[in-house]
Amino acid sequence: MFYGFSPEYMIIMLITVAITGFASMRVRSAYAKFSRINTTNGMSGYETARKILDMNGLYNVQVVSVSGTLSDHYDPSRKVVRLSEDNFHGRSIAAVSVAAHEVGHALQDAQSYAFLNFRTALVPVVSFSTNVSWIFIMLGLFIGMTGLAYLGVILFGAGLLFQVVTLPVEFNASSRALQQLTQYGIVSNSELKGAQNVLSAAALTYVAAALGSLLYFLYLLSSVSRRD
């Protein structure tokens, strides 16, 4: 069976749910713990982001508040760091760590970091491939054209490539964040481990997503190859 409740499919789904569930639990646990611990410096997430941006000459990058929990992100097209309300106003280790991480992406953008540029270029490709990959896979298998099905798998693989490229982007942004937090005295040496815990837990979610995509890609490839 190609799709549905085949043993292989169920195993992959269980592994993926377990991995992503563990990663989600880790990030929420770390975030909750260090959201309750304020930095001795007392700067808010907004002030942290603004200070790091200004110290690096990125006066044109805005920092705004958005609704949602852990909805923080950097928008390279509009040069805006968007922080969730808790992190925008918060003065905790978690708040300044997340803010610095998102500014790390702004620093990558300003310095034309290769992996960020590559990931940005992949966005329209992934958007298209995600919508049509299943059409090619199912149609190819239905009419017996495995070549068409393989094309669908390749298109699905674009999403996997996006997840893989995301890993160095996120790890590098966290590395930049920790360097900036210590360089400008936003966190003390005793608070640095907490910042590392928050950022490491967040990075784990991207690792989990990449592993899940890889497992499913291999499942699709194996399923199509058995019909060849």
C-alpha cells in the first residue's frame, strides 16, 4: 500500500510525532523556565533587539510587536524584526534570547549570509512544489507512469531541502545572538547558560522538522520505487 495505514507509514508517523513532540516539549519547558527569570541588566526584548541592531548600524530595521506565543520572526523582505508581545515587553532571559536570535537573522541578511539567501530563494519553489507534488505522485501511480511519480517525489524533496538549509541558518543566528548578548552585557556570564538552553531547545524543533521530512521523503521514494 502506498498511502494510508500501511505499517511503514504508521511507523514513520509515530516516529515523526515522537520527535516533534519531544522537541516541542523541550522548547516550551525551557522557554517557560527562563521566562520567569529576569536578567540583571533589566533590558526588554525590544530594547535588546534595538541595541544590537543599532550597534551594528542597522538603523533601518524596525522592531515591532505581534500577537501570538513564540510567533517571533524576521521578515527580510520588509526589514522588520517581529517579536511576540511577551518577548517584546519581557525582561527575562528567554525574552532577550529570542529577540537576539531574530536580530541574528537581520545580521545575516545585512551580511548576505549565503544560507539565508539560498533559503529565501527557495521559498517560492517550495510553495509551488508543495502544492503540486502530491498531484504528480498520485496521478503517476494511478496511471502507471512512475516517472511522473518520481517527479512528484523530487518536488516534495524541495521541501526537505528547505528544512535542511534552515538548520545552518538557525544555528548561525543563535551563535550570533549569544555573541551579541555577551558582547553588549545584555546577559551576565551566569545567565549565559540559560540563554543557551533557550536557543538550543528552539533549534531542536528545526532538527525535528528536518528529520521528519527526511523520513517521509524516504518513505515516498521507497513506495514509488516498489511500483517501478
